Amino acid sequence: MSVELVWALITGAALFGVGIYGALSQTNLVMIMMGVELILAGALINLVAFWRYLHPDAMSGQMFVLIVMTVMALEMAVGFGVAIARFRSKGSVEMEEAAELKE
Amino acid sequence: MTFIGLVILVPLLAAVAILCWRKRSRELALSATGISFLSSLGLLFGPGSELILPGLPNMPLRLVATPLTALLSTMVAVVSTLVLIYATGYMAKDKEKNRFFATLLLFIAAMQTLVLAGDWILLLSAWELIGLSSYLLIGFWYEKPGVKTAATRAFLVTRSADLGLYIAAFMLIASAGSSDIATTLNTDGSIAIVAGIFLLIAAMGKSAQTPLHDWLQGAMAGPTPVSALLHSATLVAAGAILLIRTAPMLPPETLAVIGVVGGVTALVTGLMALGESDLKRLLAASTSSQYGLMFLAVGAGVPLAALLHLIAHAAIKSSLFLGAGVFQHSRGSTALSDLAGVARDQPRIFIGFAIAALALAGIPPLSGFFSKDTIIAATMAASNAWLFAPLALAGTVLTGAYMARMLRILWQGSARKKTLVGLKQMSIGFGGLVALVIVLGVLFPSIETFIAMPLPGNRLAVVLGLVAALTGLLLGWFIPARTLMGPLLEKANQGFSLAGGFDRLCVRPVFVIAHACEKLERRLYAAVLAVGQTGINIAHMTRNSDEQGIDLFIFSIVRRTIKLGNHARTLQSGLIHRELAISVIVTAGLFIFAAIGLLMY
Amino acid sequence: MITGQSIFIGFFGVAAVWFGIVVFRTFSMVRSAIALLFSQTALGAMFLTMQAEFLGVLQIMMMATEMSIMAFFMVMFMMDPGGMGKMEMTHQKRLSLIVGLVSFVGAVAIAIFIDWGPVATTVADTAQQTKALGLELLGRSMLVFEMAGVTILTAMIAATSVAIQPLPLSAIKHKKDRV
């Protein structure tokens, strides 16, 4: 039980919490995506901490990190594509006005 | 051997040449028959020869030149040469000369093969070939109405009778083990009786004996040279030739039947001839009658008598027909009413005609007298003389009667002058045959020694024959047919048909069967169509059930799913942040739940 | 035990969280983006501290690029990029606060109260690490690598197809006439 490990995990938890707050409370699509970025960052730090302090010889930990980074990038790309399309058709990316998606 | 080959092959090759070359058909035909005639003389005066050709396994084809066959071959050659000379004149104005001469040559080749045949297979083939040539020649002027029917009728009747020959030939070959005619003539016992009956049936067909005599009347629709060659001297002779050749084999029972058939024919067709109103049909009926007398002779057990009468009749009847042909050209028809007085148009032809007619009636010293005499003597010497002799005498009387009647009608009338084309050739042929008629009587004794068969002689027969002939002639000349025949005239004109004749007995039942078969077939066809229709109906039903049944079911499921989705949609608010919050909370809740579960267990 | 590593981890961790909070507190959009950038960079520095050099460098490089692009998008799509209007752009604030706090507390509890087992003290050299990672990538995790590649391609295509503008009919007609 090392301090570094615990401290890294707490940081991850904090980022996770801030990210959730941001994703749920923001009205703008881009801001929501930034919240998601923070959530994923929290996950990343947890992963690296576990790798470093529990299994440093197993490289699959770093592999996992690479995959998560890829996912972050992809999700941002697709999300921004959707934002462009939405902006073209409606003129804004505010999520409050997007209730008509229900129809 | 070479003579046999020449006799048969030269006319055949000439026929092929005419068909290919289509020029100078007359010259080709005449030269072919001339060469054939000389070769047959070579056969007659030379030693007996034999030609064996490969045929079926163990049954080679044979052509033999015995005295009998050589004599017959010569007869065929002589008559065909003279008739051919006549035909060049008769067909002078016809446009289809090539076809005519080619078919005639084909017939001559086939007839020679038949006469010279030494085994049954070849005889059967030649028999069929002469039937075919007869059909082609009778139907020569096929565009004239009624000709095609006559040709088909002749072909069908003779063909049906040929079945007898097939059965007899197969029986004889099977019992003797070889197809050689000479070997099979040693058969005896019940096979001989039955085979003999079948041979008789075949002979009846070809020689136009009752009840198969009708086709010969219709065959007169062909050109007169055809009638002269085929239907007086050669084709109809095939029947008699068959019986003469197989005579050694025939047992007395069969001979009795043959004799009865011949006698009845002589009587019936003689009466028909007496009542006839057409010259050629009269001569046709007369031919049947004379062949009936020949069958009578065979039935009496003296085939040589039949042979002599056959040769004499060949010359006589051919010349009668050739004369009738001249009369036909002169007046343009063969009906006796049209021909009244034609004797005065062509006096010289009529003289020859009258000579031939008297010869047929049996007046000495013409050949007919001698042959008739032998027949009457034979019947009187036979075992069934009580039946055969009166029939023979009745036949002689009738012969004289219709011949005299014919001469009377032709003589009594006024002349109508008309120049004829080709009269010279016709006269040459005609004259040749009449000369034969006169001369053959002298040759008969040498023929007797040549063939080496017994021949009964009988003074009584001679006297009776003469008396019968003269009676007939006087009756025919002085008394018209209506008075002579009385109620029989109508029956005679109908050909003495019994029970409606062949039409009612054979043709109508066949048509009934044909109609029934057609109806059956139509029903079967409808049934097949119905089966097909059932298959199609099943397919339609399947498709409909699939479309309505299964598709409906599937679409109803789809609709219900959509309705369910619509219902579920009302549950949501559509606001994105709310949705996000809900998903986060629920996921967290699930996670905690799973963690607690893991910790507990 | 307090080591230099732990001090740096603590420092960079606080910096990451602080900048993360700033992302959502400020009114200016550009400042949000920059704050996020710094947050991610602090994260990268933490990686470097934990001797995952490759990952740290990767993180810093990637995040730098991403955040600048995000700044572009901010400027394009935001009503008020500069934040001059000082408008409150949140909804359901209380709910989200509660949810965020609950998740934070839960994760911390898990982090503190679970015994993680023996902690490793030494880590391989950087060069060896990179080599080992490379071998891992192309050896045992080859399938994962491939899947990642395919997924990237798919996402690229999807994003492009969603984002491009369909040609107006007049342009198509014009194009056709030219041929």
C-alpha cells in the first residue's frame, strides 16, 4: 500500500467526478465532450498507476492505455463530425434544443 | 448365270438411267426390254443355271432358271417388249413419259425377279415390288378424279392378301430349315395344308379371285399399256405362277379349296363381265374369270394346263387390251356406249381384236382353244370332276357370251373418223401379240415336252368345250345382256357384293374403331391437361397461402413491434441531459450492485 | 513513504484536478479549452513521473493537438466564445453535482479501503520498456492492434461522411454538363 498508488487513484477519482459533473450539467455539445475527455483521463491515470505499482513487467497495461487513447481520439472525431452536421442543419449545437430528436 | 443377271439388271439400270438422264426414255426402254428378251431366250434354250447371292445368314438369295421359270421369264419378256413398243405410240402425247417408262421398267425387272426366284425371301421381295409398281402405274394420272382411290384400293387389297404369303413362306422355311423353294416343296402333312391355304390367299389377292376381285375393276383407271402388261399377263399371273410352282407340295385338301375358289370366281366374274358397260372393266372381269379357270386347273391337279392357259391368256388379253387402247384413243372414252361402232373407225385393229376375242372363247385353231381344252380335260379327269367340270364348262360358256356381246356392241354403230397419233407403233405391238395368239397353239406340244409334266387328253372334253364355246358366242351375239341375265344384272353391276361388301364388313368397323380411339385420346389429353392444371392450381394455392397466411402473420408482427416502440417512445423525454443523467446513475447503480454481489459471495 | 516521485505525483495530480475544475467554471470558451489542455498535460507529466515515458510523451503530444482543434471548434460553434456575456450555461446543476460527488467518494473509498497487494518498486529501463511494448504490440496483442486499426479507419470514414456537405443539385447538373 504505497502512498503514490493511492494518491494517483484519488486523482483519477477526482477527474472522474469532475468529468461526470461536466458531462451532465453542460448545455453545449462541445462542453459535454470535454467532460467525457476528463472521465477518460481519469481512467487513464488509474490504468497507468495500476501498471506501474502492481505489474510493471506486464506490458499489456501500456497496451490498454494505448487503446483508451485511441478511443478518446476517435470519439472526439466522430463527435465533432456530428456537431458539424447538427450545426449545419440547426445553426447551433445547444443540447437543450435537441429535444425534437425524440420525434 | 450372266443371262439371269442381264434379264433382271438391264431393265433396272435402264429405269435408273431414265430417271437420271431424262432424255430418250423411249429408246432406252426399248433397248432394255430387247436385251432382256434376248437374255431370256438364252435362258430358255440354254442349260439350267443358278445364281446365288449372299442374303440373310444361312438363307442366300437364289435365282434359278429351270425349264418352268425360263419359260415364264420368256413370256414376260415377250409381252413386255411388245407392250412397250405399243406404249411408245400410246404415250406419244403424254408429258410424263419418263416417269412412265421408268416405272414400267422397274416393274419388268421386279416381275422377272419374281419369276426366276429360287428362294422365298427373294420371291417375297419381288412380290412386294410388283405390288408397289402396280400402285405407281395405276395411279399414273393421279390428277384425274378417282385414280388415286383406285390405286390405293388395289394396293391395300393385294397387300392384305400378301400377309398369307408371308405366313406361308415363314411356315415353310421354319419346317424345311432352308429358304430354297425347291427344298421347301418337300413339306407334307398338316403344314402343307395350312401353308397351301395361305398361299391360296396370297394368290387370290394378286390374281383378283372372289372375294378379292374388286380391285382389278378399279385398276383400269391406269393407262392401257399398264392394263395390258400388268393386269392381264404379268401381275395377276403372279398368283397363278405361285400356285403352279408350289403345286407339287399342295395336298388334295388344299387343291380342292383352290379349285372351288377358281370355279366360283370364273362364274361370278364371268357374269359381271356379261353385264358390264365399260370395255376395260369388262376385260378386267374377264381376266379374273380366266384366272379362275386356271385355279380350277391347278385344283384339278394339272398345273401344266394352268400354265398353258396362262401363256395363251397373256398373249390374248394383252392384245385385247392394246386394241381397247386404240379404241380409247379413237373415241376418247372406254364406255361401251361411246364405243359403239368403233370397229368401223379402225377396221384393221378390229380384225385383230376379233381374232383375240375368238381365241379367248376357244375357237380352233387359235391358241385359246388348245388351252381351254386342256383345262376342261383336266377337270374331267380330276377327283372332284362332278364339281369342277360343270364349273369349267360354265366358265367357257360365259367367256364366249361376253366376248360375243362385246364384239357386237363394238361392231354395231356408225363410224367416226379421227386420226390417231402413234398409230404405227401401236399397230406394231398389237400385231405382234395377235400373231402370237395365232401361233402359240402350234407351240404347245413342244412346251409339253419341255416342261415334262403329264397332260390328260380327252375327246369328250374337246367336244364339250367346242359346244360350250359356240353356245356362248351365239348367246352373246344375239341376245342382249339384260334378257340374258335378268335379275342378276343389277347384282353383277354391283360386283356381287355380299352383306354390304368390304365397305360394310371391313372399312366401317375400322372407322368406328378409329373414331373411338380418337375420342379416347382426346379424353386422355384432357386428363393430362387436367393433371397439369391441378399442379398449377396447387401452386397458386400455395402462393396465396404463403402471401396471405404467412406474410400477413409476419406483417402483423412488424406492426405490433412498431406499436410497441411507439408506446415505449412516450416514456422518454427527449432531453439529452436528462438522458445522460439517467444513464450515468443507472450504470453506477448497476456497478454498485455488482460490487456488493461480488463482495458478498 | 514520501519520495520525490510521490511529491511530483501529488503536485501534478492536484494541478490536473484544478485545471479540470477550471474547465467548467470559466465563462470563456477558449479558456476552457486551454484549461483542459493543461489538465491533460499535467496528466502526461504524471505518466512521466511514474516512469511510463512513452505513454507520457504520447499523452502530451496527442492532447496538445486535440485541444487546439477543440479550441477551433469552440470558436466555430459557441455562442459566446470569449465569455464576455457571462451567461450561465448549465442545467440540472444540482443533480450533476450530486452525481459527481457520489462517484468521487465511491472511487476514493475503493482506492483507500482495498488492499492492493505488494507494490513493485523497480521498473525497467525506458529503452527496454519501449522495446518490450513494441514486442507486446506486435506479438501477443496483435489482434487488438489490428482491431484498433480497423476501428480507426471506420471512425474516420464515418466522421467524414457525417461531416461533409452534400452537393447541391445545381453543382451536380453543372458537373454533368461539363462532361
